Amino acid sequence: MIEPVIRMRTIAALALCGLAGAGGALAQAPGPRAITPPAGWTPPPGKPGGPEAYFPPAAGAPASAPRPAALYVTRVEHKAAAGQRDAIASAAVEEIFAAQRRQGAGAKTEAATRRADTAVRQLEAALTWRDASIGVVDSSRVVVAADAQRVVAVTGQCLLGAGAAPELARACEAALATLDPGIPAAARVPLALAAEPAPVEPPATVGSAARTGAAAEPAPEPPAGSATERPQPRLDDASHVELPPRAVPSKPSADRRPIYLGLGLVALALLFWWNRRRRERFEAQDGRGAVERDGDGGDDEELHAAADEPGREPQEKEKDE
């Protein structure tokens, strides 16, 4: 069953307040009625002001009894310059998706759309998710329009309990189609979905427990050095980082000094070998010349001795065979 907790719909306004920059603060704007509620759905008694809230008939039950369905509507208005409109409007569109993330891992998406309607000059998004662990179905729709001075976002949220009748779900979701930011069509300016809308963080005192009527408790601080202290990886991490140019060293050429050294040693060895051969050849030639000179000198001496002694004939030299 859905508890009538009207302050649930203040989550969007509190979260979007973090986007208030130079253009002024965001606030819950009373304005005209932002939605046409289903027939027979009425606000809770004794709760004037604040976000709009509507509940189906109690069917004989006390007015304070829990209801199986609830419709919450929030209208947020922000004064913005021309350069801020797209970012603020896109952040308002993303708030219903951020609310699902705050609900926790149990919230499973069933349908989701985002679009810029250029015909009526507005941004809109729709999201349906279910959390089986608590038996809740959330169908939300947001419409954002802007004029020359302001950006207005209206968000409708249908919360359905596990026992809600199908006709209640159909009636509540049909009412979401009547969301109206309250800016005349002639005064509207074009809006575009920003590529990277400003992040929307939940307030510290508002958590997913507020959606189910439970008291929000602050999350315990992680121990020092735990993995939760490190930022989670994202697909766009380091997309803006520019690395400085690096000088790539050329491939060094092969060291040819050992080749040159080897060739030099071979050349020296050849030179020594050639020099030795020449020396041996010269020594062989010098030896033969000395032998010949020794043989010629003996004959001359014998001739001189024969001339000095008359009657002596030179003896022929025996030849060795």
C-alpha cells in the first residue's frame, strides 16, 4: 500500500536546487494547476500548499487509511539566462532517472523515453520502474518549457502498490498526459537536450526511504582505504585528457664494429702469410747462389796452383752423380 507522504514530491525540487548558479534559486512555484487529476481523485484533507497530491476514493475506508495508489505533482520554476536554459531543462528531465537510481538496485526499468518536442517547444521524458522488494511501481513523466526569463518543469509521479487495481493505474497514467508547465505556446523558446546535463545529487537528508514512507537514515561512512572511496569507472573517463607528444626514437642500426675488426684480423693474417712466403722464397734463392759461388771459387784456385807449379795439370773435378 502507498502511504500518503506528500513530502515525497519535494525530492525533485530539493535536488534541482543544487543547479542554481548565477541565474537565481530554484523554488516550488504555486502557478496554475499543472495537471488534471483522474475523476474522483482528491487531495488529502488538511494539507494545503506544497506539491499537489491526489488519491483515489477510499471506498468506505477512513480518509486517513493507506491508499493503493497516489499521484504527486511538482512544479519547479527557475529564472535563467539564454545560455543556461538547455542545461537546466535537461537536468530537470534527468531528475526522474536520478530518482530511480536513488531508489537502489531493486528498481528495475520497464520503460523509458526522452525527447525534445520541437513542435510545442518543450522537453519531456517518461519512466516506469518496478521494485519487487517493496511492491511498488513508479510511473513518472516530466515536461519542461521555457520563455525568455524562466524555465518551468512539471513532474507527475504515479505510485502504485502491489494490490492496486489495473483501472487505477490506467487512470493515473492518463492524467500524466495532461501535465502543463503553464507557459503559453506563443511565449515559449526552443529547448534542446544537453549532451551532458548537470549532475543531480540527492540531498543528504532525502533518500530512497522517503519514497516508501520510511525515515531516511544517513549512510554509514566507508572505512578508510575501502573500495567505495575510489570513484567508480565511467565510459567517458579521460575523454578530455590530451597527452603531450612523445618523441619516438628511431631504430638503432646494427653495430658493425665486430665485422670490421674480424676483417682487419683476416687482412693482417694474410699480410703476415704473404710476407713469410716471400721471405722463404728469398732465403731459398740466396742459398742456391751461395752454393754456386762456392763451386766456382775451387776451380779458380786449382788453376792458379797449376800455373804456379810447372808440369802439374789441373785435375778434373769429380762430378757427383
